[in-house]
Amino acid sequence: MSQRLPVSRKLGYGLGAIAYSVPNQVMASFFLFYVTVILHVSPMIAGIIIAISVIWDAVTDPWLGHISDRTQSARFGRRHLYLIIGGLGTALGMAFLWSISPAASEAYKITMLLVLVLFTKTMLTFYGAPYFAIGGTISNNYDERSSIQSYRATFHIIGIIIAVAGMTVIFFRSTPDFPKGQLNPEAYPAMGLTIAAITLVVALISVFILPKDRQQVTKEEKSQKIKVWRLAFNSLKNTNFRAIILMIFLLEIAFQVSISIGFHVSTYTYNLNGPQIAAIGITVLVFSILSQPLWVNLSRRLEKKRALIVGMFFGIGGFAGLPLAFVFLEWFPLNHPQTVYIMMGFSVISGIGNGAFMSLPFSMVADVADEGEIKTSQRQEGLYFGMYNFAYKAGIAISILIGGILLDVIGFDSALTEQTATTAYNLAMVPAWLLIGLSPVIYWVASKYELDRKTHNEILDTLDERNLN
């Protein structure tokens, strides 16, 4: 398992990421806007609904990851049955979620939003938790894992491009009735059906392409009662794993507040239309892909932790630099023909930094899972990646809740097509100050991770000796 994998195997694994990233990113990018502006639900209620769903989603990740660790099937291996259930369920949820009528009663809309979001998020976990765990089992080589995750990150980002840029260009086009196409209620049901089709097709393809995880489950493991949260708590006793978990949690709070209200900012602060928003988003994502060889190479030269810290500074420079330059310092004018091109320059920097966090942490989680095996004598990739996703999604849940609260606090009015100057200013700057304020804490937490190539090789040697005995 320590040898290099063929490119075809990495491509096969990476492709499966699209079935997860497309529906997940559509939810992250458009849902708060859809709920508040299209369905006219209170921002506070919308934030609470979405936060509840993400917390539920996060809680189910370690549980389902652990269940897949203990599953043994001659036909499906440990993970593949869950991929099938998750793909089918996610497609169904997305088709209905975006088809709620704006004319329905407030109680009906709130009820259906909560039910459908919880269902869709659960199905995403059924697919995502086993899928990420597979990435930790197809190789145990320190550097090869970074390469594998760069392929996954590339396809994950392609899925994001499809979700954000593709959906924006196709469904949010300007029309005579809706110059800002994202305000057209009829666009959302068609978008939901398209996302459902993409998710279902790719998920089913991935079932045939991904290698089945046939790691044997011991009789002792089968006989043990499932105590997933005790195991999860024990995993956090590992200093390196705890550093990764806390780092991603704080990162998501810092960055996702900007993303959760990003459509609001682009629409009401920067006065951008759908294609312009898509162009900026595509720039971030394309450079997230193009930067993958850079981060794989830097992780070999600098070790993974140092490469990740470099990526963090790139990300902060791009994401916080844009509102500082345009809104706070007013170095560049808004509503100017060149505005979008200047913004795309900041997006290049953001994309390079974002690329590091799309791949390196996943490689680090796989390494830490090997370290955990020494203490537990069990392969628990599902649990470890589930815990990582728990922290990731918990951070998103808090950031979305903060985003919903901020919309109320700063005076956002969904009934207005133009916001006040003060509201437009605060939409951009409050998330930027939050990101800048949390940056020193994130850096300190990341610095606590100490697992390097030498230590990991020693771990593998210990495991090999144990297996021989």
C-alpha cells in the first residue's frame, strides 16, 4: 500500500467528489439567499434553520463514519452501500428543496425547509463520510496521500464550479423582468432538478469506479457495542488530531461568514450581476485547482503543516484584502468597468490559499488515523474523517448562524432591491474584521500539529512490525 498509485486510480477516486461537492456547495452558496430573498423568510429564522441542519449533519458524520468502519459485506465492502443510499437520497432531497413555492404560508415554508434540509444533509453524510474514508485507505504513503487528496480536491473544486459558476450562468441570467437573474423565483426549481441529476449520475458512476474497501473487521470489533462518541472523545486526546480539528473549526467560522452572505455582498455592496459573480467565483476556484501541484510540492519540501500555514496567509490576503481595498480604504471605485477585473486579482490570491485547505488537511487526517491505530489496534478512517467533517460542519453551522444574525443586526431588508449605504458597507466589512481577528488564533492552533514525514514513517514501521507478529 505504500507504493505510488497509478493516475487512473487517483482520477477514479477524485471523480466521486463531484457528487458531494455540487449539492453541498449549492447549499452553502445560495441557500440563505434563496430562503431570505426568494421565500421571504426572516433572516434570523433562516439562519437558525440552516444552523440546525448543519449541526445535525455534523453530528451524523462521526456516527456514520464509524458504522462504515465496522461494516463488512462481500458485495459492497465497508463503504459502497452507503454511497448508493447517499447518492439517491441527496438527489431526491435537492429536487424538492428548491421547489418550495414563495406563495405558500410562512408556517409551511419553515416546516418544509427544516424537513427537507435535514433529509438532504443526512443523505449527503451517507455519501460523504464513507467516500472521504476511502481516500485514507487506498495508500498509506506520506507524500502519496497529498497527491491523492490533490486529485480529490481538483474534482471537488470542479463540482464547486459547476454548482456556483455553472448554476449562476445558466439559471441566473439577466432577463427584462429580472436584470439581476438571481432574483428570479422560477430559476430555483429548475436548478434543483439539474443538481439532482448530476448528483445521481456521478454517485452511481463512483460506485462502480471506486475500489471497494475490504478491510477485515475482527470478531472482537463486531462483538463490541457501538460507543461512537466515546471513541470520538478518545480520538481528541491525540494532540495532532485535536490541532487539525480545532484549526478547521476556527477556519470555517472565519471564512464561511463571508461565504454565507457572499451573494448578499455581491448583490448589494458590489452591485454585481449573475455573470460577474460567476466570473469572480470561477477565478477563485480555477486557481484553487491550479495551485494543487504547488501545495503537493511545498508539502514535500516544507512538511504539510508549514505548507498549510503559508496557504492560510494567502487566503486571508485575498478574502480580507478585497473588502479592505474596495470598501474600507476605497483604493478602488465600485460601479466601474474595471471593478470586476480588479476583484478577480484578489480572487487569484484567494484561490491559491484556498487550494491548500482543499487537500492538505485531508492528507493530514489520514496520517493521524495511522497514529491512532497504534493505540486502538483498529482501522478507524471513517471515524477520523467523520470527526474532521464534524468540526468542519460545526464551524459552518456557527458561521451561518452568525451570518443570519448579522443580516438582522446590520439592517438588511429583503423587501428592498437596494440597501442603505451603511448596510452595504457593513455587509462587506464585518466578516472581514472577523477573519482578521481570528487569524492569530488559527495560526497558533495550526502550529501545535507536529506529525511530520519522519514520525509518520516510524508509525508505519511500528504497524508493520505489529502485523508481522
